Amino acid sequence: MLIRPFGINEFWIIVMAAQWTIALSAIAFAGGGVGGLLIALARVSDAKLPRLLATGFIRVFQGTPLLMQLFLVFFGMNILGFAINPWIAAAVALTLHASAFLGEIWRGCIEAIPPGQREAATALGLRYVNRMRYIILPQASRIAVAPTVGFLVQLIKGTSLAAIIGFTELTRQGQIINNATFSPFMVFGTVAAVYFVLCWPLSLLARRMEVKFSRSTTR
Amino acid sequence: MYNFNFEPVLAGFDKLLLGAWVTVQLSCAAMLIGLIVSILCAAGKTSRVAPLRWVIDAYIEIIRNTPFLVQIFFIFFGLPALGIRLSPNSAALVALVVNFGAYGTEIIRAGIESIQKGQVEAGTALGLSKLQIFRYIIMKPALRTVYPALTSQFIYLMLTSSVVSAISADDLAAAGNDLQSATFASFEVYIVITAMYLIMSIGFSAIFSMIERAAFRYPLSR
């Protein structure tokens, strides 16, 4: 049995694995951004069916563990006849997860816009698409920035669960190095530190924007 | 076309129920102990001793900016290096308490900040002791104000607790892993477990709103 010490090499292998964590987070965030916008729009729609579907989607994804969502996509791909691929399964599951959470966050932001804005836009003859695009969404997006950055932190942390279905990102790389070096204290300390370096600036940013925003809106 | 086979899941359903019961126990215990940790930390953050405030701030920031999976690996695999060896179930409980404590502290602190200063001054004027003021004038209304935030944090804690299956604690997700590797009916097992988690989170939401209606009947002042 070969046990190698935890040295500078092992440290860099773990740090470099963060690129997969970042890539997975970026894909899920981009996909979740598109999905979340659709969910949010469906959730505030005038038609009943899209509203019901979006509400159900949000309920299910906010009421079940992310780990189970990952497992279901992972094994579900096999049932649908695709080869099992942890990378794709993780990207799909996290995208769906992000869509539900961003959809719920952005619904709140859209509903926070005073109804008079929408009525005025309708009175000026703007149809749904233009009303959303030029009147409602630009205002809602200002409110949305801080909680969205806050959710990004949650999403980055969530990508660690991809390690359980075998995708080699930061946490999984830590497990692999730990199996070779048997120094869990150093290994998982390093892994935690890398996540902290990724997440903390975003948390601070989210908090600062929140304070700035609440100052600009209270008179 | 894939043939769904739920028979092995039904055959092992008693094990899943047992796992669900462990998940409920684990979450409730973590919530109660975590709430005590949160109240202590929130009280500590109002302390005049600066190093104490720094330690609490560091604790909150570290826990909130690292994944739960890494925290539990650190506690389960890393702490034995310091001579602290925990069984999977106790490591799971410790990790959940530590995790909930960090989020809970922020929630409780927000509640304490919502108490107006005049209330505390009125308490002092009435000759209440410091502990009495903290308990009756600060904590009681503060807890009521943050009750909705605390309950949704509890649901989140229960869902997060599925991650403790990664160190093979005895919770619902771990019971599912066992059943999955014994039957190979992977999708069927996990769809049933996911449904069980969904039922638990809907159930707990319902219980919490019942408690809210029963316990907080007197009007909320603004």
C-alpha cells in the first residue's frame, strides 16, 4: 500500500479541481437563469395552467433534497436510454434545481413592482412582451441582483453533491487525494478553504448590495 | 421501453420508514440543540468582549460559505486526527447542529435587532434583571418575529440531512442507498424516497403553521 504525504503537489491538485466546480456552477447558473426566468414569468402569468405548473415545479424542487434530484436525473438518464454520465447528470440536475429557486426569487421581485407600473404600460398600449421587456423586468432586475448573488453561493456549495454521483470536482478530488494520503484534516481543510475563497467574496457582495439597495429605497 | 418494478421497493418499505424516522429524529434534535447554539451565539454577538464577537463571526462565515458535505467529511474523517472519534450518527448530528447554528444565529440576531431599545429601557426601569430582560423582553417577541424564517430553515435542514448518507449514517437517504444496492431498482427506490421527503416537508410546514396559529394568537405589534 502506497501512502504518500500531503505536500504542495496534492495541494495544487485540489486547488486546480476548483475549475470543475466553477464550470459546473457556471453552467447551472446560466441554465437556471433561462429556466428561472421562464418559471418566474409562468408563475405571474394570467393564465391558470402555466401558473399551476410553475408552482408545482417550485414546490417539488424546494421540498426535496438536491441529493435526491441528482440521483433521479442520474438514474433517470439510464431509463431514457442515455449512457450514464455524471457530468451531464450533475449539470442537468443543478440546472433544474437553480431554475426552481431563481424562479421563486424572481417571482417575488416581479411582484414587488407596484401594479400601477403595469397598468400605466397597458394604458400606453404596450402588449405583454414589451410591457415585460421595457417596464417590469428592468425594474425587477434591480431588486433581484442581491438575492441572485446570494443564491449563487448556495449553488456553488450545492455542486459539491455532484461528488456523490462520481463527478470529479473539488470535493471528489479531495476524497481521491484523501484516499491516497490519509490526511483528512489537511485535505478537507484545504477543500473547505477553496470553497470559502470562492463563496465569501460573493456573500460579502450580496450583503453590500442589499444594504445599498435598502438605503436607496427607504426614505 | 423500461419496465418499472416497484415490488422490491415495497418489500423493503419498512426499512425506508425506519430511515425516515431517523431523519425526523436527527432533524428535530439538530434543530433543538442548534437553536440553543444560535441563541447563545446571538447573545454573544451583542457582547462587549471583541474577541468573542470575532470568533462567532468567523464561525458563521466559515459555515455559511462552505458546503455541508465538506463540513461533514471534515468532522467525520478529519476530527479523529485530533483524537475526536465519532460514530456516523453522532457525526451527522454534530455536523447538522454546527451547520444550523450558523444560519440560526443570523436569524435570531435579526429578530433581536427588531426589538426597540425603549422596550429594554422600560424593562430596566421596571427593575427586571439582565437575564429576565433577555428572556421576556428580547427573546420572546424576537422568536415570534423570526418564527417563519426558523421553520423554513428547519425544512431546509431536514432536506440537507440527506447528505449525511454520504458517511453512512442511518437516515432515509442511506436506507435508500442500501435498498438500491440490494435490488438494483435504482430509479424506483429514489423516486419513492424523494416522494417521502416531499411528504415530510409538506407535513412539517402544515404542523408549523398549526403551532403558529395556536401559540402566537396575540396580535403582532409593528
